[in-house]
Amino acid sequence: MLDRRRFLGAAGALATTALLPRIAYAGPAATEQRFVFIIQRGAADGLHILAPTGDPAFLKQRGVMADTVLGGEVLGESFFTLHPSLKRVGLLAKQKQARFVHASASAYRDRSHFDGQNVLESGGRQPYTEKTGWVGRLLMQLPAMQDRAMAIAPSVPMAMRGSTQVATYAPSALSDASDDIMTRVSALYADDAQLASLWDSARATHELADNLDLDGHRGAAAIGMLAGQMLAQPDGARIMMMESDGWDMHSSQAPRMAMQLKNLDAMIASLADGLGAAWTKTLVIVASEFGRTVAINGTAGTDHGTGGLMMLMGGALDGAGQVDADWPGLNPAALLDGRDLRPTIAAEAVIGASLAAHFSLDPERLMARLYPSQPGLKPFRA
Amino acid sequence: MRKTDIAWSRFGLGPRPGDEPLTDPIGWLRDQMDDYRPDLASTGALASRARINADFYALRTARKQAMQAASMAGDAKVKVAQLPQSRQFRGHYEAQAAVRIRAAVASETPFVDRLVHFWSNHFAVSIDKPLVLGLAGLMEFEAIRPHVLGRFEDMLLAVVQHPAMLLYLDQVQSIGPKSQFGQKIAARGRNQGLNENLGREILELHTLGARSGYSQSDVTELARALTGWTAVGLGNGPVQRLTTRLGGEPGDFLFAPPLHEPGKRTILDRTYPQAGMQQVRAILTDLARHPATARHLATKIARHFIADEPPAPLVARLETVYLEKGGDLRAVYAALITAPEAWANTESKFRTPWDWLIGAFRLQGGVPEMPDNPDQADHQLAGLFAQLGQPIWQPGSPAGFADSAGDWAGPEALFRRVEVAQRLARHTSPATDPREVAGRVFGEALRPATAQVVARAESPQQGMALLLVAPEMMRR
């Protein structure tokens, strides 16, 4: 309970970060490093977000939809074009604070959202074989951060499940309950371990939100700002997960994608702004359960595919400004099952390698901890 | 938990203040299957499909005009949601949601109503799509309620023919590439054709289940077979004009031969000859009776009623009954309520927001009146479920809302329940004694901590709010 309150900064009289236990691994002021995982639920179309406009087969396959990326930031030796709705992300790429990994995928090779998200988040080889998530297992490797994890969601997402208690927060349209009843509810749950733990976490988080005077804000930019400020606090969160829904575009993809990316861009922009100086100590990874078909379907959308896009951002990103891809090509013969972008880079390898660099951990050892059921996997090197 | 509590809450929708402890809990559940009435008295007041359809297209026109007017006036933003037509259209959804809520709160057959909600979520549509907003409730009333005690294949067929499902999973726009219509538009150079969304979800979510052995080719073949299954006057452009010309009342199911892909189809190694709409009927019947479907449905039912990780022997028994009785759901429910696992003395399920709020209303003896603004009652009622994180008919995905504790037992979710409980309890009559309600409803199952905290409350309202969020109310 004491650690939780300290993390949430609810009581200034309590211990500060200086009193946190000394950490067992290398790297100066390791509790200053921040990590944010943004999951795009619904299978985001990487080919539309970072379009391989240098591949002649792309224009052929995508037709009019290919034109909707015109005017966006040109990257990766002019082979790729970033969707123009991603203005801030494009700027970050120019400033060498964003990096892209294309034609990447988790170990999952089927086309169910729910199974795919489970594999991406749990880090297993098969759906529902791992009971905890890789962010949860990362926390086990970062003892000083175990009580400083938060999900911007009403409940703990799969990726963050593990043995540590993760705080959750989601802005509410309801008015806050009175302090009096909150104390009484604590008494009500005193002999119920599950409810008591949930309730303590909820109370502490709301105290923090009240201090920031942000309660009740909605919208992508407000959520990003809230998250950024929670991460920026000296005693605030260090490991965070955010959810972005609505990427499943079976029809009318072009206008929906423009709107969806505008929201994601606003969230990332305000996250970076809210972090302020701490942006240089932050790593953001954006990923989706899988990509979408290369060809447009009969309803101006795309269907569930395989290879997709990962985006990495941060103020001090290693190797930033690049597109990493072992480009498989988009000719019909090059496609997976004759329909999907063939994945050539393992998402797990990218996650493991970038987290190891960010937290000054041994890459091989971290990979083994994060993905115990994929022992053959080596950390990604560009 | 007493057996009475298990019958009331695990199988039913929670106790009401006047309920007497049950002497025969299994018999109480079994009798409900005879007493259940598929028609809801209040559905007569709801708008018809044709009316909802007409309102939707009126809204679309109004929206277009508003955007044009705004662009002429140089305004960058149009507040579409504030158009009177938008509010009016959303009113259809809110009225349907309120019918569902009030029926659940007043239900004398809460076990069967819980099953209706279960199947409605199994065949989930989500009101994120504009027209589905007006039709989602009708799907539950028209396709789920009549079949909840019947055969699974009849429910499946009714759902797949409902305009809400046809729209939600993009079926209304799917065209057979080699169909009469498909060839015509291909000759004009239009890129419009097959959409495999409904076909995929029928296999993955509605029948066989994920990882049960079907292939991408089965998905595509089912999508091809489904072409022509559409509804009158929905969708856009030439398809809309075609179905309007062919069909009857707007929104009604229609098999449109000009959209249907010719030829035989092969699914799970079985070939289905071309027989118009009989082709899909035959496929759906086989899918409904497939062992993988039996396993998938038995697991979901056991998870919903018994435990997040359902006991394997129970799943196996339900599966066997399902297969032996040709998908007769009533036989499956009979096996469920007599299973010893069902009566184990553990609070094994964390209540979803829907479960919790319906249970809270029932414990208070009904949905509170909102006398300040009766016109807004439906709107506020539907809004409460959204604020708790489970907006009615809006799971956001065809998989429906999740059904295990990990998805609902979050700190923020609990916080919101406390906020809502406070708001609901404001309507508690000062003459109500929450100590007495707690004792009467929970009997010897009442925890000492709950009794004490409720007894020490500063007012009946606060006592009721605390009772509504007590551990006894959070699990079933």
C-alpha cells in the first residue's frame, strides 16, 4: 500500500524516489526511463500507414487508395510514404525521433483478431498459452518499476498481466464519489482481498488525477496529455499501456484511416508534449495484432492479413529516422497465401531489442524472459 | 453462497426485495422454461424496421445538407450529432435498450432472460455502425428471443437473415464476382465484389470457433455462398437500387439471385450444389451440427454460468447432450442446471457491468423513476451502462463482450460502480431500511463486514449505496 501511494504521488510527505530500493542492473537513474506500449486493436493496415510507394506492385494493387498517402513524409530512401494524417509522427521521423519496422509480425499466423491480440500481448507462440503478458514480464525485470505501471483502460490489458499490481485509469463522465463513501467502501472490502486491492488502486489513481485537474477529459489529445503528465511526474508512472481501437476497416477504408490516424497522431503529439523534458527518456512502441490484405476487397476496404507495421518513437531513439524492412515485395508470387504482406521481421525481436537498449539490459537475457516460449528468437538488429 | 443465491444470481439476474428463499432451486429454474414468453409486452411501442430505415435515410440527407450549408457559410465544423434527426435516430436505440433493461429488471423468468442476453452477445452486433444503431435491439427481440429455447440452427439462421447482422458484417455490400450483377459492374470497370467478413465470423465466432480446423478457403467459399443474402434497400449505390427494386419492405431479409455467385461450393471437404438460397441453409445446418460447434458453444455456456475456466467434464457433458439432441438448446440448459458443478458453493463469476447494474435495479425493487426529466429517462438509462464500460449492444467487435473476471475486475471499473451506486441510491426512499433489505435478501450469506458497514451508514441512501457495491453484489 505504501509503495502504491508513493508511486501515485498522493502524499508528498511519503518517501520520494531517492528512497526507492537501489536497482540491481546497470544504467544511470534507471527509474527515469519511461516506456509506453500503444496497441492498435483491430489489425491496422501497415501498407496504408507507411505506404511502400516505391514498389510498383503497390500502386497496382491499391489503385485509388494508394493516392491517399500523397503529400505525406517520404522516408526510407524514398521507398515509403507516411500517411499525411500522421503530421507529428512525420515531424518526429524528420527529427530522428521515430523509427518504423515494416513487414513485421508476431508469431501468430492466422487471422482472428482475438487470437492475434492474445499472441501479441501475451508473447506466446500460440494463443492462450501464456497466462501473463510481456509488459508484465518486463516489469519483473525492473524491480524499481514494479509498482509504477499503469494502463489507460478500465481493466488491465493482457499485455500487462503478471504478478505485479497494475493501476488502471480511464476518464469518466460521472462525478466523483464523495471522500466519505470512499473510506466506507474501503471498510466494506477489508476482508475481500481481490476487491480491496482493486479499490486501493482506484482510489490512489483518482487522487493523482484530481491533483492534475484532468478528470473527465476525453478525446485522443486529452488522453495523450493525461498519460504524458502522469509519466512526467517525479513519482509518477514509468511503464504504461494505452489502447487505440477501431482499426478493422473492411469497408470505406480511406476516409476512416485518415480520421483514425489523425486521432492517433494527436494522442502521440500530446503524449510527447505532456512528457516535456522526460520525452528524451521515453520509448513508445506502437503495434497491432497483424496487418491486412494487400489487395482492396469488394467494399473499398481490406481484410485480415499478416505482415504489418510497428512504429517506435522517443526523444533519444537509437537508429531513429529509419525504416527497417527486409522488403518481401508485393507481386502476387511474393505474397503470403497469395494475399498478405509476407512478414520478414519478428515483432518480438524488435520489442526485445529496443527495450533492452532503452533500459540498459542484456538483450539476449531479456528476450528469454519476455518470450520464454520462443527460445530460438534473436534480438533484432537493423 | 446458498443454493438460493446461486439460482437467483448465478443463473438468474439477482434477487428482488420480496423474493422468498427457494425450496426447490432446480425446479424454479426448470419452470421458467415453460413460463418464458418470447414477446415483450413493451416492444409494440417500438418503431418498425421500415420506419427506422426511413429515419436513417432522412438523417443521411439532413447531414449532407448541413455539411453543404456549413461549407457555404465557411464553417469548418458541423455538429452532426446535434442535428434533430441524429438525436431522433439515436432515440430508436435508446428506446430499445430501455425495453431490454426494464424487461430484465421486472423479469419473472430471469434465467431465460439471462440466456437471451448470452446469445445476443454470442451473435454480437455493435452500434458503432450508423444504421446498426437503429436495428441492434430488434435483432435481439426478433431473432434471439423467439429461438432461445429452440434449436441452435434456427437461431443461427434467424440471425444471419437479420438486417442488423447483414449490415454489421458488411454482407449487404457483398457481390458474387461471377454473378449477373458482378459481371455487369466489372464490365463497367468498378472494383466492387466479395466481402468475407460475415463468412469468417460465422465460422470463427458463431459456429465452429477459432482454431477448429477450417481454412481460409472455407471462409472464402462461405462468403461466396452468402452472396445474394441481403436486405431490402440497405447499403449504397447500385446494390441499394437493385435490392429496393427486387424486395418488399425496407430492411426485410432478401435473397437477391442477381448478386449470388453461381456454382457449387466446398466447405470442410463437403460439396454443396448450387441451389439458390438453399445452399447457405444447408451449409449453416451442417455447421450448427458440427462437433466443433458443440464444443465451442458448450465451453461458452459453461464459462458464462459456472467459471471463467469451466470444468472439462461439464463441458464434455453439455457437448454430448448438444450433439445427441441435434442442437436442442433446452436439453443443454436442463443438463446445465442439474450439473453438480453448478451448485458448488463458490462465488466464481465476477459480475459484468450489465449483470451488476441489473442486479442493483432488482435489489432496489425496480428502475428508479427519473421525475425531473421523464423524456430523458431512456437516454439516461442507456447512458449508465456506457459509463460503466459496457454500453448495450456496443461491444465494438463481433466477438461480443468478454466473459471472464480479468476483463471486468479493474480498479477503474469498480470505481465507477461506486459512483453509479451513489447516484442510484439517491432515489432510495428514506423509509427503506437497507439493514433490513440486506438481511432479508442475503440471509445467513450476508458477510459481517457488509452488515456492519451498511448499519453504520449515515443515511438510508448511503447504506443502500454501500449495499449495492458490497462483495455479495460483485460476484455471482
